[in-house]
Amino acid sequence: MFSKSKINEPASKDTDAATPAAPSAAKPASSSDFVASAPKAKPPASVLSSDLHITGNIKTTGDIQVEGTVEGDIRAHLLTIGETATIKGEVVADDVVINGRIVGRVRGLKVRLTATARVEGDIIHKTIAIESGAHFEGSVQRQDDPLTTGSAKAAAPKAAPAAK
């Protein structure tokens, strides 16, 4: 029904000239909306399987699920330590769920030790939950922002040379 009106009206040629400009203007808006919605999609957690042994530090803004062994520090958004996992190093994450073994400091906004957790080291947290059956040796310290305490110390020396 639109094609009939375009064919029958001579003024539709002017309308047709204006019409392609509108869709082309609409396409960038659509593509920018499409691009804006793409970062909202949360990628799945990276899984380090039980047969994997890593020596070195791991840093991501995403989520990690560790089932293997890591000798080094881990920094992530959400960190899940599986029952078969062993971490020897510092762990820093917004959310930490510990089902396995950690030897080292744990820093997190939310820290949860499940019944199968074994932690040897200090825990610095905003909120903590320790299930019955979890093994824990170390100290527990509550801080309003446990993540920035370590990074603020690291950022201060960097800021001083930049000011010179």
C-alpha cells in the first residue's frame, strides 16, 4: 500500500529523497543503541579447570572460577574457589566465594566461606559469612572499603612522581 502512493504521487520523489536520509540517520542511532546494549551482556565466568596449575598473578575485571592450583595473586570482580582448588597468594575481589583452600590474604567486599572452605590467612572484608564446617586460621578485619585500602597505598607513591 505504500508503494502505490509513492508511484501515484509525483511529490513522492522529494519524499523519497528525504526518506533515505532519515533511515541513514536512524541506522547510526540504531547501531549506537546496539553497541550500547552489547556491553550490558555479562560474559560467562572464566573457568580454570582442576588439571590446571598456574604460577603467576591473574587480573581481570570479570568473573573467575578456579578449580585448579594457582601460586600467585588473583584480582577479579567475582571469584569462586572450587572444592578442588588451592590458591597460594593474595585474593582481591568484590565477591569471594571459597569452597576450596586458600593460603594467603583474602580481601573482598563480600566474602563467603562454605562448609568445605579452608583458609590460612587474614580476611579483610565489608561483609562476611562463614558456614558451619569451614576451617579458618587467621584474623578477620572489617573495613568499609577493603579493596581500596591496598590500592590507595599503591596509588600514593605513583601520584607523587607524577606531580613533579
